[in-house]
Amino acid sequence: KTIALLPGDGIGPEITAPTVELLNKLGDFTFEEHLFGGISIDAHGTALTDEVTAACQRADAVLLAAVGGPKWDTTDPTKPRPEQGLLGLRKALGLYANLRPVRPVPALYDASPLKREIIDGTNLLVVRELTGGLYFGDRGRRGDTAWDTMIYSVAEIERIVRTAFEAARSRVTSVDKANVLESSRLWREVVKRVHAEEFPNIELEHVLVDNAAMQLVSNPRHFEIIVTENMFGDILSDEAAMLTGSIGLLPSASLGGDGPGLFEPVHGSAPDIAGKGIANPLAMFLSAALLLRHGFAMETEAAAVESAVDRALADGLRTADLGGAATTAEASQAVLNYL
Amino acid sequence: KTIALLPGDGIGPEITAPTVELLNKLGDFTFEEHLFGGISIDAHGTALTDEVTAACQRADAVLLAAVGGPKWDTTDPTKPRPEQGLLGLRKALGLYANLRPVRPVPALYDASPLKREIIDGTNLLVVRELTGGLYFGDRGRRGDTAWDTMIYSVAEIERIVRTAFEAARSRVTSVDKANVLESSRLWREVVKRVHAEEFPNIELEHVLVDNAAMQLVSNPRHFEIIVTENMFGDILSDEAAMLTGSIGLLPSASLGGDGPGLFEPVHGSAPDIAGKGIANPLAMFLSAALLLRHGFAMETEAAAVESAVDRALADGLRTADLGGAATTAEASQAVLNYL
Ligand SMILES: CC(C)[C@H](C(=O)O)[C@@H](O)C(=O)O
Ligand SMILES: CC(C)[C@H](C(=O)O)[C@@H](O)C(=O)O
């Protein structure tokens, strides 16, 4: 099985190396490493070359660390930006479903900005639509105005909504802004229909995006599955991630119809600590676990990684982002020891 | 001085009555009450009639309680909805600047979902653009798609950004999604220019909306002024409101160039408790304080209302939403006693 490896920028390479080591312990994988993001801009003038796109399409799964950094920040639309690589890859691989599990680790409740009684028992999954909406709609400038288009088709809504219902045990919360947006009204209609026709036994609720942003803070336990469009999902999933106080622990999976999925940590490239050997590799390990589970149906191995991470944390493992002093190497070893 | 009074739906009328009483203690005002929202739909088939629009335009200030309720919830674009009244009034009065102060009351830290050490000292103002973006851009359906347009002109960005800088003591945080959206790239360019040309002594930072959603939870004290476009402002200001755990206490002001401003609580019409006499009137009182300050330059009276509310809370006043049992009448009396 071939894994396309995209270490990217900043701390990316530092957390990729131990993840390869971890995966090699669990199976027989071929790794193909590629430039992606800022480092690819420096080498090729674009964040994602056609060769890398093709290589990712051929692979059985894609493992990405992080892209971006101040070096490539620009608002000049004619300049290449690292994010274009991410967006291009999502589109090229048809990765319409971004899954972000948020499950605070009891050992780390103290790291959460939320009170223990609020965070305790939270276990939610954000299902974010990833290839539609404002991210890929028509945009441009005319005269002294600039615009972007939030556009959705029925088929785009149907498939992401199915992903959400299929992942649900008992309840799905669909988030929209149907009191203002036409695309949200279509969204709500489609969600209702798919629910009635295909998943009548799952409870469905509709929550406005502003209200969801409130409830995520005041009562995160309320949510099991949140399904929403691309931009709302970007905002709400990052808000949800922060509830745990340990964004360095959160993985994500981006899945398409068929073809390889893409697995990456929720955190960014952290340019401020890059090269120091102190980056937290755990979100990357947990992303590898999602790769094993969703990409290769290796549930046993996936669960083994997750439990090794849990045990290392319970033992007191803390990298700098969690208020500790463990290095990347020490954190990696602590997890590998439990495998 | 004439105040157009829009009690609206749900708990609206219950919290409007004591607010009129409060204002009558502080000045000589003429109140003109109008139907608005769901109740106007029932009477006239539209949430905002031309007569009410004209009356609000003629008034010196508009005081609104809340609109909406399950009775008028619909995704049918041909049916009238209460929110259309709100959006119509914002547009008709040119209310482009929505100001939402978020200042947790120490007496209520226990009500916050955030830990005391996170919330302590938070004192921020969200300056939300209110008449542009996705809310008023072109929208529609074609075939099996639906779309909305996020569009901004340079002039629209300039004026809201000036409002933000003028309100700032030392720092403004501009929130956008410039790594994806063209309208955000224009936003960022204009913010930079206005800052350099007119407010070089105020610190300016640019934060991506997903990151802002995180930092609001992890480090709300960081923010002094957040300025952002309409949809992002809707989401972030509600998230920020919830940090205090007492959304029943938060007022807002919507201001235009000249002409009357509109003042309203952040909370909604709470149809579940309407008619029971237990709604918390404090956000409405504090909205009246903003009306006195921004609408009539009556700073002394505005501050008197705010300090009366603070003292009543310090005395232990708690309505149901704050975990207590005080009725609307008791809460109102407690505040009036301090005036
Ligand atoms: C980098 C950016 C384009 C991206 C997004 O907005 O999708 C990121 O925030 C994410 O959530 O993966
Ligand atoms: C009711 C709705 C249209 C409105 C908005 O989204 O602006 C509300 O959420 C608000 O923030 O005032």
C-alpha cells in the first residue's frame, strides 16, 4: 500500500518523520514523499504541481502534516499561496467530506479553557463539506468591489449529509443560516428530505450557525454530529477544537467518493517553533490512526495507536503546547513504547 | 425626543414595558410603539410595513426588543419571515455598524462556561459590518443549485473600519478569510490603508476567522476591538456573547451615518418562556443605556443605568436564565431602586 507523504512547511517535517516510524511498525507501507505548500512554491512556483497531484491520485492514501508560514503570506492575488495547494488537492481528489472528531482527553481537562463540568463527556464529530460553497464558487473584482459566491447543488448537499447520517448513532445537528441565505434554505430542504427518506430513525435538528457557535461553548456535550457547509465548518470546527485546549491532539480525515483520502492534523505549521524539535507529534499520530481506519480498514491498528496516545498522556506526557517540556522525540518514543 | 418602540415577538413586550418605565425616569421622551416582526406578519402580511419604516426614519432612536418564533419559521422563500423586518430596517436606516460590547460581570463569572482565569478581565467590543456581504448580496436558485453572494465595496469597508479605529484605545483586530476569499483580500487591503493613513498610532492585527473563533475561547482577553464583515460578525459576536454565560445581559447598538440608531438586546425572543413574566429585562435596560449614550449623548444617564444593573447583580439579583428565580417585575424593580 502506497502512502503519499506531504510533510509541507514549518513543523511539518519534524512530525512526519516519527509518524513514518510509527506506521512502519504497524504495516507494510510504501512511502512516497512530495513537496507541497510553501516549500513547493519555493521550488516550483506553485503550491501543488501536476506531478504531485497525479502521485496523490495514484496513492492509496495521503498523509499531510501542515502548510503555510509568514514567508508566503500575501494578499496579492497574482502570487502563489500555500493554501492553494490544499484547496487544489481537496478538489483534485474530490475530498468533499472533512471529518473532525473532538473528544477531550480526561487527563487534559485542565488544559481546556472550559470548566470541567462543561467539557466532561464531550464527544462530537464535525462533518464539514469541503469542496463547495464560498471556497470554490465564482469570485472576482469589479470596479471597487470584490465578491465571492456561496453556491451549493442538491447533489453536493446530499452526499455530505449522507456521510453525517451514516456516522451517527442517534442524533445529527445540521447547521445553516436558513433565515438569511438561499443556499442554506436549499441545504435545509435537502437535509430534511434525505433524513425522511433514508435515515428516519436518527434524530435530526437544525441549528442556525450563530446559535451553534454559542452552544458549542455553553453546552458542547449536546452535540453528537454537526454537519455543515464549508465556511461554517471551517469556523465551527476550529472553535470546537479549541474547547479541548489541546489542538495539538486533534486529527482530521478528508474523504471522497472513491480514491484516496487525505489525513492531517487540525493544527497548522507553527512557524514560530519550527526546527526546535519541540512540536507535538500526537495529532499527526492520530491522523495516521484515521488513515489506518478510514483509508485501509485497519481498525485494530488504528485503535492501538489511539490507545497508545491515551496511555502516554495519562502517564503525564506533555509537550510545550500542553504546558510541559517533552520534546518531539520524547513524545514519539513515549507513544511507540506503548505500541 | 421620539423613540420608536418595537416590542416585537415572544418575550419582547414583557421586557419593553419596564424599559419604558426606566427611560421615563431619566428624561422626557415620546414613545411611538409599532408592530414589527412576526406580530406584524400576522397583522399585515409583512414583518416591516412602509409606515413603520417611515416612522423609524422620522424617530430620533429605535428601541427593539426581539423578533421571531416557531410560528413564523419557514424555508419557503415566498413566505414572509420576521428576520426580513430586521434586515429591512437595517438597510432602510443605513445601520452599517453593529456594536456589541462583551464585558463579563465579575458577580456572574460562575455562570460562564469558561474558567475564571480565562474570562477574568475580558472587555471587548465586536464591530460587525451590518448592511453588506452575504446578507444583502445577490442570491437565488438556478436549476438544482442555490447561491448567495458575499460582496463588499471599498467604501463599505472604509466606513466600518473607521468606526472600529475610532472606538479603539490601543488595538484593533481585523478578522477575515484572506487566504481564501477575494472579498477578504479587498477587506484586508482597505483596513491596512485606512490604518496607515488615518490611525497609525493604533495597533492593527489581522486574524483569520477560524483562528479568531479559537482565540475567542482560549484567550478572550487578547481582544480589544474585533472588526469584521457581516456573516463572520454574526457568528463571532454570538460566540463572544456566550463567553460570559449570561447572554441575557448583553446589549447592542446599530448605528448609521446620520439618522436614528437602533438598540436591541443580543438575545432572541425566547418563545419558550414568553408570557410567563420571568424573562430577564437587563439586556434591554442596557440597550436603553446604549440608546442614551449613542443616540442622545446622555452619558450620565447611560452610566447610571449601567451602574444600577451592576449593583443589582452584585446584590444577588438572578433571573431564571442566570440560575435564579427573580421575575421580570422583581428584576426591574431591583434596578429601578438604584436609579
Ligand atoms: C488553510 C485554509 C485554506 C484551510 C481552510 O480554510 O479550509 C484551513 O483553515 C483548514 O481548515 O483546513
Ligand atoms: C435574525 C438574524 C437575521 C440576525 C442576523 O443574522 O443578523 C441575528 O442573528 C442577529 O445577529 O441580529
